[in-house]
Amino acid sequence: MAARSESTPPALFTRATSELMGARWRPELQVEEMPAPQRIAPFSSAISADVVVQGHDVGTGRLVLLHDPAGNPAWQGTFRLVSYARAQVDREMVSDPLLAEVGWSWLVDALADHGAEYVEPSGTVTAVSSHSFGAMGGDPPRAEVEIRASWTPVLTDDQRLGAHCAAWGDLLCTVAGLPSLPEGVVMMPMRRPGAGPTR
């Protein structure tokens, strides 16, 4: 859902939003449009996604597209992508001192693999291990990895948002422990709100 100011959305934002909403996704992803934040930039749109394997949610995330026609010095551009990805992982991974660097490389490598040009990347990788006590003592221990990131996509007539969407989809699946999409596997269109199961 696009957040709008009183002015008409610029053509560049309309095109980018159309590319975001019309992106094709890996079959493990169930993607839906979601309400976009309205105070960060004059124009915005957003999607959320669940990584589903054999009927089980193994990861989740969201991707927000921000646009400020006047430009933003912190972005070094007029667009910004804001990403969130989270998944449960093996407990041993949480104690790995290299997990943060590896987690960040998942994003950088995914963008590179899809030829998605960008500038000014920033973000955090957080690993959490939780144990329940008392009335919740029967719950199993949990370990999760969370990656929050943002970057400025370089968008031109030859560089579209689709490459960034594909990279973000790969990031979600990698965080959830899934391998790269096998060659020849068809990507799926976005699941519209209220639609039934895609498979």
C-alpha cells in the first residue's frame, strides 16, 4: 500500500511501486502488500513475506520502498529500500562469532548475484538465543537471526527494481536456511491480500 502526500506520486515512484508489486518470487515465499510507513518519506510502499516450507513458516520479512523526490543526503539518492528478515536457526549458529559478518554477506552477495546496483548500504545483524522459565518452562529454547538493512537502489532505464526484489527474496530464503533457487525453477507472482493459498 503506497503512502502518499497531498501531491500526485511522481512517475518514477509509480513505476518502482509497480515493479515491487509485480515482482516474481521464489516458490517458498508468500508475499503480500502491507501498509507502508507514512512519516519517513513523502512516498512509500511496502510488502511482507513469509518463507513457507512444507506448510511451516520458517522465516519472515518485509521490504519498504521509500521515495523523496527532493533527494535525501543520507541516502545519496531519491529512493531507499528498507529490509527486515528474521528466521529461527540452529542454536550453535548464535554462538558463532562470525555470524554477523556472514549474515551481512548474505545481503551483499544476493545483491551482487542479481546485478542490483546500490549505494550507501547500512544495517545490523542480530543473533538471539532465548530460554523459557516458569509457566513457559516447557517451551523449547529458540535461536533467531535478524537482519535489518537499508540501501539506495540505483534505478535507471536499464536498472530496475526487480533485481533488488529478487535479491531480497534470496536473502529471506538464505536466512531461513534454504539453498539458492535451482536453475529452471519458476518464480511465483505476489499473493494478493485475501487470496487463497498459492499452492
